[in-house]
Amino acid sequence: MPASNERRIAIFGTFDVENYGDLLFPLLAQQRLAPAGMDVVAVSPTAGATRYRDTVPVISLAEFAKTADSFDGILIGGGNIVHIRDFGLPGYDENAYPALWAGATAHALRHGLPVVWNAPGVLAPEGTAPGPDWLQRVAAAANRFAVRDTQSADAMERWAGRRPEVMPDTATDLPHLWPEAALKRRFARIRKKLKIPKARPVIALHVKARSLRRTSVADFAQQLDAALEAAGATAVLIAIGRCHGDHELAQALHAAAPRHTIAYDDADTLQDIAAVIAGANAYLGASLHGQITAAAYGVPARLVAVPNLHKFEGQAIQMDRTADVVDSWETALKDLPRVLEQPKQALPDAIAPQLEAHWNRVTQIFTAGKQAAAHGDIFPDAEIETALADAVAEMRKGSAAPARSGKDAPPPADDTAPPAQLAWDARAFNGLIADQDYAAADSYVGSHLAQTPAHLPARLGEVRLAMARDEPQKALDLSAKLAEESPANPWVWSTHLKCLTKAGQTDDAMAWFLAGLDMPDIDETMLKAATGDVLSSMPMQAQVAFLKTALEKRPQSTHLMLRLAMRADVSGDYQLALDLFRKVEQDGPLPDYAAKVRNHLRSIELSLPDALDRLQSDVEAGAEDVVSLCRLCRLAAAAGRFDLSVSALRRALELYPLEWRTVYRLNRVFLTRAEDRKIFAALKRLATTKAPEPAWLLQYALFALRAGYKGEGRETLLLLAETELLGPTARSLLAALDVLGKARPRKAVLGDGDVRIVRKRGAENIVVVFEGLIGGLSYINSRYLDKVMADIPAHIIYLRDPHGQIFLKGIPELGADEAAMQAALAAMIATLGRGKVVAIGGSAAGFAALRTGLAIDADAVISLAGFVTPGAAKAGDADHARRGMAEIFGADLDAFDLRPQLRSHPKLQLTQVVGSNYAPDMTRLRALDDIKNAKAIVLDGIDTHHVALPAVADGTLKRLLNDALS
């Protein structure tokens, strides 16, 4: 689940087609907005999946319409999507494109969502006059109004009466998403796979059928072959637009000119296409986003502008690459020698600040929340899809009615203005606010109030203006007076609520919201926007309590039930979430976003055997997605059905070998050494031929280390060490491996059993290592950890938990349950020696080490970022127990609090090691405050939970072991 403060942002475009450029926009938005706690969801006419594995999953327009309330804002674009044309694409109805911008805006405004234009292109009808009122309201509603070229801005101003800002296509931001060094490494692997000699220049070549005009494939192939021969270069034919048949044309060209071309038409990641362009010596192509990618990485290029669309020139001007644009393939091929001699050309200095300013503004808009949106209505009192279809049909006939006034005027677009007030032009006022022309807005409000001081729309506009100017107290004073005069008016209620929340008066906002629940005019639609306003300033637990109170006043509100269910899930009250989901289900199926959460709660709702049987039935019925298979693997292991666990894993490896979740689960299932080696061979082929994603590579590196292939694991970690997200983990692992040197584990460590004993001659002491989920201590596998242990004067017992349940179900080799395991372990220790007994574990295995250490009367426990209770450390602390904890421990977390036992065992000394800069682990240290036989070791500057790695690297772990045994 997302974090409790995470916002969902819908981005609209044609992300359901196999077109490289279109598919970049959700990824770019995700990269920019994720750091601010925002989750980007792609919305397209259909929910069709593409071949590319690194895209953002897409939902359909219809699904968005059903679940709009679950979103916090919308992005429109990019791409040439702002028009009313019907291109007859498969699965697209005649209004698919208008629905992506006008329909999306209409839904957003009904739910109070801010609207941002993410620099799309505009194809307004030629010579069009200002459009009808609804179109002007669409433009006025945008909180940020930006397009990607001057021609689009001109068209939109002429068409809708409001001029948007011009900014570069957001794809120029690609290096922010995929750093150049990473793409160069990726291209090096592709080049090796394609067997292109290192000294040979590479041309990234993209040919679109229409760009050939009337030239046949055979004739063009002949011209291409001659140009490449003269340049001594190889052309890698990329299929940027498979939806346009580019892949078929690439194959045909390669067949006709095989000497110097390679058809690279089967790429299954967007990064591979970008890598070919970024790594090439030159780009020649007919794709705007091919050229933008080349320009973003400084690659010399020629863009064949056939037909010559305004988007080509518009972007070339902004990128200072007008010389790239040519009018034919003949010119492009003729220029090839000159292009290959060109030095790299960086983008103009102005572009990066423009993009930064754009995303900063977008982040501000969405962070401000729903109260910042203009809650108007594009199609008042009408079903949006039907009204849009009628409106577009009128425009296509060229008989759209002119803007109306007086008694025939449409209801206003501003949701703060009652529709019956006709003299107030909400569209014009919204435009002034959106353009930040506050002086003109002030004058507009003043002129209306001068005529009619009590005019409600103008007075509400006065409040909005004060909020826009960031004058919360003035806005509150004005809205309070309105609330006193018209307490039953729903628009006044909504506006005053916004002002209370904006002014930070949370208690008053809560009271005002609850009072509104008694008003019949506050329907579910208005309630949705208002709920977001009042919840925005509350911590999670307060939100849960407040929503419970609200639901008592409106017990039949589906909206309030779903809001409370989602927040109950996030806060850990899974039973409440289940009860509410069941109640909503009585009236029909849940929205998709709620259904996903509902399904994940099965393992809490049902007993483990029943949850496993249900999931197994679903999988056997065809639900073989990677999440279900990996979940089946985990639940089967927890239930002790290890054969089923392994078969689910094998099926996941068969169907989804390049999914990081698959290898993640592989790392948590214990197989024999022989099986490990066999699987590793298959994974290595994928790693060297398919250029997997970084998350997959990290899991691959961990598996390589587990299987004993240190060289491959180390090489992969070195590759990841340069990445932003995974770099710290990779560097920490490498540092630990460097300290351990050429680890040669003692023979017994390498056994296939879950219990392995490594004896040391003359030793009396015993160290018990609880290996946790991946067969090691944190991320250090036992074969490497044994390098540290070999110098310790003790016998070592290595334990693995095949159930993956923090040893709470025991180890089959030692008995049927935890108690049997502990008794068998105590007997085993008694046969090994009479010295001290030390248990160690990392993370959850640190809890297991302490729990068993108490049971077997150990002398010391070293817990590396473990915990002493799965519940909160102190009353009032945030509850860190999430769904995984609830599945393992059940509802009664206090039953697993080890502090009372620890206090009653003063002989046992607990040492808990945490990183100083990792807040969750520092918080958990509070649980040790009054326990005399427990101490904390805080490693300065460590900001990770996997503190075992730095503890190995800096010698802390070895020192603590020697101290405990001395």
C-alpha cells in the first residue's frame, strides 16, 4: 500500500498503444512526483497493455470515471491529444481523444481535483473561431495551462479564449529519468548482443512508412545501404512506433539491406530504445521523440519532417536544433557524413530551469490538495460522456452555438457559485484566478458587489480571491460571515470548510463538516471533495476517528465507508477495513482501487489454510499474474506446503523471469545447492542478454552471492553502485564483502539443511545464527558471514526458517513447532559445549534470536536492527506493524512483547544495533529505555535498516561477538 500521505495523480494520454514517445510521459511524471509522495496512474481510452515491461500500468477512461474520487489531481498529456478528431484507432471510439482532455477535466472538476496541462500538443480545427462555452470552461479550469509549442498556444488561444504557456516537451527531461551513464552501459550490452564491432559507428535509425512518401522500400534500402557503406557505419533499425507498423518496416528494410543494418524491432523495454539512441553516434529518424531523445543526450541527429507537422519545428526551436529538421530522407542520408562528424550538443541552458519550474509548480498544485481546484462543472446537470459526445458532434458539424448570455447562459463552471446566479461569469473569473491576474479579478468582484452588495456568487468569488492571494485570515473572515447568513447553502458550506482548513482551524473544520452531514443538499459528489479538504490537515489516526464519527451521522454513505476502509487498512485496523468492504460489497462490486486492498486482506480474514486454498484456486483458475504466484509461494511456505511453494516459484520463473518480484521471492525460498546453480545459470543468461531493470539486478546479485557466484554478484553490485536509488545498498554490500575478502566457508556451512553446525576444535562457546528470510544475516549470506565466524572461539549453529515466519512455526528438522524447535536446540547446544551461548539475528530474525535466546537461557543476544515487540514502542508512538506483521503475529501484538521476559532474565544481555539516521529503528530503541540488561549501539551516519552490513564492514559485529563470549 502507498504511504498514508501519498496522493494519486492520474495522467491522461495514449498510453495503451505501442508508441515510444507517448509511453514516456507517465514515467517522467512518476520520476518527478514520487519524491513528493505522489503515485502516478496512467489513464487511456482502453486499459490495453503494451509489450514494454518498464511502463506505468494503465487504466481505462471508464475505470477512471468510476474511481475519480480516489485521485488527488490530473495531468493532461503530453502528446498531440488536444483535438476532436477521430483517427479510427482499434478500441478507440470517436470521442476517445476529446475524452482525454475535455472529459478528463469535466470529471476532475466534479470531484474537486486540480487540473494540470503537461505540455500536450494542440490540433485545433483550421481557422476556428472561439469555441462554445464548455470548451472555454475547460481551458479556464486548468490550474496550470501549458503546451509544448507556439503553434499549439496560438491554436488554443484562438479556440478557447485563453493562451497557455509554452514550454519544452517534457521528454527533454529524460536524463533525469535515465542518467546518460546508465543508458551507455545498457547500450554497451545491446551492442555486444548485436555483435557490432566497437570501432564501428552506429546510427540509430527510425523509419516511418509515411515518411518515405512514394519511395519504395527496395529503393530506399538501396539508398540506405550506399550511405552506410560510404560512412562505414551500421544502422540499428528501431521500432519507435510499433502501433504504426514500424517494426514490420524495420524487418523489411533489414531484409532488403542486410550488409549494414540490424533490425532491433523486438525491444521489450523503453529503456532499450532510449539506450540505442543515447549510445549511438547519430540518430536519423522520422520520430519527434526519437529526435528529442537524441537531443536530450547530445547525440547529433536529423529529423525527417514528412509530413511537416508544426510539432517538429516547435520543439527544434526550443532545443536549438533547427538544423536537425530536414524535408526528406534523401537529405538526411546525404547529411550523414556531416552528422557523424558533429560534436555532441547539449540542450540550451534555459530548458532545465523551465522543466524544474514546471514540475515545482505541478508539485505545489497537487500538494495544495483539492481545495486549490476550481470546482466548476463543464457540463452542468448532465452525464459527462453523453454531454461530451453531443458537444463534440456539434463542433464537428461546424455549427457549435456561440457563447450565450442572459437567460440562455449555461450554469457557471465554478462550484462555489450557485448555478442559478446568471449575471456572474464564472468562466471569466476562473480564468483571471488561474492566470494570477488578481488585480483584474479584484476589479471584477468589486464591480459586481458595487451593483449588488449581497450578490452571492461575487461574495464567494471574493473568498476565492483571498485564498488565491494566500490571505487565509481574510478568506476565513469573509466565509464566516457568509456561513452566518446562509448556513444551509451547500456552496457556502463547501467554501467555509476550505477556509477553515486553509487557516489551520482543524477542530472547527471537523465540526463544520459534521454539521453539513445533516444537510440533504450535501450529496455524495460534494461530500467527496469536502472530505478530502477536512482530512488533509489530520494525522492518520485522527482521520480514522473522525471518519467513524462522520459515518455514524451518515451510515449509508458509500463514499465515507470506502474512505474509512482505506484509512483503516493503512493504519493497521484490518478488521474494520474488512467489515466496511463487506458492507459496500452488498450493493455491488468495489472500485478497482478498493478491490485490490480487499483481496490482500484475505490472509487476515481467513485462516492460513483457507487463505492458501482460496489463492491456489484463483491461480488454478487462471490468475497467474506475478503478484498472485509470488503470494502463493509465500503462503504455501508459511503453511508448510513446501512442494506447492516451489512449484509456484517455478511457474513464476517460467512466466515472469524478468520481474524483480520473482527473483525477490526466489531469494526467500530455500532450494538445494544444485537447484540454485541451475536457476542461476538461467538468470545469468537473462542478466547478460536482456538488460533487466535495477531492482531485478539487485535481487540477482543477492541470489548470485547465495549460490556462491561472488564474481557475478560483485560485478552486478558495482553496476548498481552508480544508481541513485539502489546505490547505497549496493555500496554497503560491497564494503562488507571487501572486508570479508576471499571468503572460504567451512564445509558444513554449505549444506542443504535448515540446520547446519560448524564445529571449532577446542571450543566450548556456541553462537546461534538466525539467518532470516534470505539465508543470511541481513544481506550477508552465511557462506560469507562464516569468514567472521571462523575467527570466533565458538561452535556456530546456522538456522534457516523455511516457513518465512520469523521462526514462529519452528524448523521442521527440529520439531513440529516453535517450542519443539527451542527444546531441540537446547539439547543440541548441551552436546556441543558448556561455555556461553550467544544468539544473533538481523531485522525480524533479531526478534527471533531474542525470543529463542530467552527460551534456551542464552547469555547474550545481538540484534542487528531487530525489535523486542511487534507493537509500538511506547503508547502514542506510530504503529509500525503493517499487513505483513498482522499476518504473522495476528491481532494481539501485545502477546509477542518480549520486554516482560527480558526483564525477568537479567542474566541475558541484549545488544541492539541501529543506524543513527534511520528513524524507524531509532524509534524502536525507546522500547529498551527502562530495561537494565539491554543496551543500544548506534552507528553514526548509517541511514539504512540493514545495519548488519556496516556492522560487518567496520568490525562492530566481530567486536560484539568477542565481547559477548569473553
